Amino acid sequence: MSLSILRALPLASAFALALALVGCGSNSTSPPATSTDAGTTDAGATDAGTTDGGAQITGLKPKTWTWVPFAGAHCGDGSSTGIGINLNPSSTKLMIYLEGGGACFNATTCLITPSCFPESGSCSTGTFASWKDGTASRLPSSPLRGIFDRANAQNPVGDWNMIYVPFCTGDVFAGTNPSGQVPGVTGTHEFVGYTNLGLYLDRLVPTFPNVKQVLLTGVAAGGFGAVINYLRVAKAFGSVPVQMLDDSGPLMSAPYVPKCLQAQWGKLWGIDAIMLPTCGTDCPDPTNYYIDAQKHVINLFPKRQFGLIDATRDGIISQFYGFGANNCAPASVPTAVPAQTYLEGLQDIRTKLAGSPNFGSFFFDGTDHPTLATAKLYTLTAGGSTSADGGTSGGGGGVLLTDWIKQFLAGTVTNAGP
């Protein structure tokens, strides 16, 4: 692929589209939440490569990012990938962070979604060569921000062990299709994000045998991935409580995410084959089940916490969902979902999950996206707004996001914001 389509767009449109589909990417110490559900899972879960007793990962340096390649893990272009690990030997807590970065499901979106990852050396040429910076890395680097900043005393996970899972498959970590064919794109694409994560879990579980609390989180594509992969991560860690915090990856149902868009993802990536078999009668409509499936999993683990963070007018995801307009008619630049409609979609999630007291949400006014891996993590208040660069927050006067996360990790969930 080349950048010809992007360059052919008007400058403003090209920039907006690049921001929407690439810009949603990467870049506290509370007592462990108690759980009496002993790792309850649904026996019908699909586990592509989940914990077969893999070897421990060794050679890790304390509080230093170490790149760990996995020979069997692939990016969308077939190149190899792996994970980053930042170890804190004195901690019994583990954060698994799924990177963001768009999604690939048509010629436009695939053009500007990363299909390689610099650490593996696979991005030296081609469309995404520019993703290599001076350190040839997309792992968290100086200056550290948000939840990766160990020096900030307000960081709710500042002293935890940290896992960084790259996003280079274009499938929001829901892919089980190694021979994907996208209309308008030459060749095949390996949608194997879900399969890759299974390989990582095989080795992460034995690498952290003494862990007592796990946080599965991610931003944008990684936020969607955290929701979709929660059940298999919980199964992998057994009785160890796993909490799930989704940043800017709200899995809405129709009409907010049209059925035609859900069908595209389900067929191309394989998301239906992951979520539907475990949901059973709790998902009566297999063409529109995203919230039903979330409720099913949340209710399986009543002693564990699930959360969603998002801006009420998320400028990235509202454009991403715009590809579903006009019955998914082809569009090089989608028409963003109107602000009021997007807010209603967020509130629809909250309303339909209101019967699950272990689900909470933090909504703040604005278009910013995402929050956890940025400086604005420390300034946001529920209902308040934030500047585009995350430097300030204002309005709302509600609970501070860092305080909300600390309470969440301690086992208390609330709904903050509109």
C-alpha cells in the first residue's frame, strides 16, 4: 500500500482522517480487590492459544522496558511482533496495557492503520517507516506520561508491573483470521490480534506466579480489545482477580454502531466467533449484541470491577463509527456521528449495564481521545472539559479521574459525569 489515497484528499480531510485512525494510538497503589468468584468463567469460551503452560520470560531488568519477541506472533503484514515488559520485582500487581491505533476494515482505514511494529525491526521500510523515531521504538519513552510515569505519586498504577502489547494487526485485538482479504486492498492481511494475545498469556501467567491483582486495560483499539479479551484473560489467571478498564473504546450497539458495521467486523476479523459462543441466550440478536455480550461477562464475575472512560464528544471514535452511515456506504472520509448522538450512545451503555453494580463509567465533556497514557490523566474531572493538549481541565467540578481509578482498583465502582 502507499500514501497516495491519503495524499489525494484535501489537506484538512486527510489530517482529520489520519488523526481519527492513527492518532488514537499509544504513546496508585490500592489494596487488591477481593473476589469470591474464584475465576468463574463460561465453559463455552473460545481460547485461541490461551495458557498452555509456556516458559517463563527471563532476563528482565527492573523498571526498564524490555522488548520480548514472540516468534509465533505476527503483525498484519506477516512480520513478527512481541510485547514490552517493565518489571517491578517488589510488586504483586500487574497491568496489561493494549495499545491503540485505528482499525483495518476497508481501503481507507487499512491505509493508515499500522501493520508492523518498530521493535521487531519490521518497520524499516514501507508506509509506516516514519513510525520509527530516534530510538527506533514505539514503546513508552521519555518523557513518560499517564499510567507509565512511575515518578508521579498520583499515578494509580505507578509501582505495578507493566505489560505493553503493541497494536499492529488492525483488528482491535479481536482477530482470528490469518488470511483476511479487505475489499479494495491488494493481498491478504493477518488479522491475528486475538491469537497473538493468547500466545502472550501462555508465558505471562508463569512469569508472574505471585501476582495478586491484574488490570487489563487499553486505549481506543486497545480499549475495545480489553472488553473483547476479558473472559480469556480472566480464565488464564484463574482465581487472581482481573479488573477491566476500557479507555475510549466504547462497544456500542445499534443504532449507534450500525448493524452493517458490526457485520463487517464480525466477518473480516472473527469477532463474532469470539463473543457469541460464550454469550448464548444472553445475546438474543446475533446481529446486534455488543452490549448484551458485555453484560453477560460482567455478570459472570460479580466481584470484579469493569469500567469505561470516555469523552462525551470523543472526536476520534465518533468519526470511526461514521463509516456506518448510509448503510455503510463507501466513504474516503466518514461523516462523524453527531455529538448528541455519541453522548446518547455512551449513556445507552450505562443504562443497559445499570443492573450490574460492578460496572462503572467516567465521562467528561470534550472531544479528547484517549486519556490513560497522556498528561491529562492527572487533570481530568468528571463532567469537566480539557484542552486538546491535555494541559488543563475545567468545568464540571466533579471527581478527579486519578481518584476515580484508585477507587476502582480498590473495588469501588461509580458512574461519574453526565
